[in-house]
Amino acid sequence: MTRVLLTDDQPLVRHGLRVLIADHPRLEVAGEAANGEETVRLADQLSPDVVMMDIRMPGMDGIEATRRITASCSTPPKVLILTTFDDEYVYGALRAGASGFLVKDMDMDQILTAIETVAAGDALIAPSVTRRLIAEFAARPAAVAPPRPVEGITAREREVLTLVGRGLSNAEIASHLHISIATAKAHVSRLLTKLDARDRVQLVIMAYELRLVTAPRG
């Protein structure tokens, strides 16, 4: 059973998510919080598997709460950001340690699938959504950093890292490189280990910061 901590300053949003999760046989609501401070406290007390985190909240915002949760817990929960396409804080939230993001107007089934996907450790969710959000934060000044050499990875792993940065799923990477899905997954796993990346979202960020991928134009 995947235990979820709901965080949003709007009671109606939390209620809707609670009702949605209550009907799922493999998910349960571990608790609810209305602000960042409460989220950090409950994450420590309740040890949820996933925290659904709103970014814009009074007091401590979702970015700072995410940073504290991922830094303070020995086995931190996955943080799933609740956002909108025009949210200017997406990149900061991912840098703070978020494992994925949800768009608030997604279909209910997609939200439930996203929670399970992130809980299972695959942070890349809804590739079509991912690509659009990646383009948003990659185009921002905060995302621009001097490129550094990619050391310790093979030419094939570099290819895979580039494709991960473009928002491709394991199946899409396998098709693009004409390899099996299992092999694509193995390459991604090795990249996580070699680059000391917490999850796939960090690989996406690294791909942009290493200039393997650039934000789409137009």
C-alpha cells in the first residue's frame, strides 16, 4: 500500500484528492497539510511514501518544504509537485529534490498512475507533459550553468542520457536506439549510479546543464 501525504492550502483541492485516492485499492491518504511547515512535520512523523506538494502556499512554500524533506529524512518520501504549465517555480522545485510533477487539470486516472509511478521510483511521468515543463524550466536563467565534462560514462550511456533529457520514456529510448526496453532500463539505472543521481528527474536536469539537450525554440 502506497501512503500519500496531501499538501495544499486549498481545502477543496485536498478533499478532491482524498476522495480520489480513497477509491484506489493500492493507495491511502497518510495525512493532510495546509502549508510547508506542517508538511515537513508530518513527513517526519508519518513517513509517507509520496508527498503531493503544492508550490504556492502561505509561509513556507513548496520548494523550501521539498528541500527540507529530501535533506532531513534518511529515506525521504518521493515528492510529487502539483503545478500548472505556467508555474515559474517548477525548476526550483525539481532542484530542491522533487521526483516528479503533476498538472492540476490532469485526468483522475493519470493522477493516480502518476502517484504509483513516482512511488515505484520512475520519476519521469507523462512524457508529453514532461517535455513541455522541461522546455519551460530549461529556458529560464536559473537553468543555465557552465557545461562540465561528462566523465565515467560510455558513448551509449551518453546517448541514453540525451534521450532522457528530451523526455523520452524507456520504451521510446529502446525504439530510438533499436534496443530492448530491458536494456534501455539497464542503461538508465547505470546512469543513476554513475552520476549519483537520485532519480530520473535529476538525469533530465543534468542533461540540460551538461548542454546535451537544449530547450526547443519557437
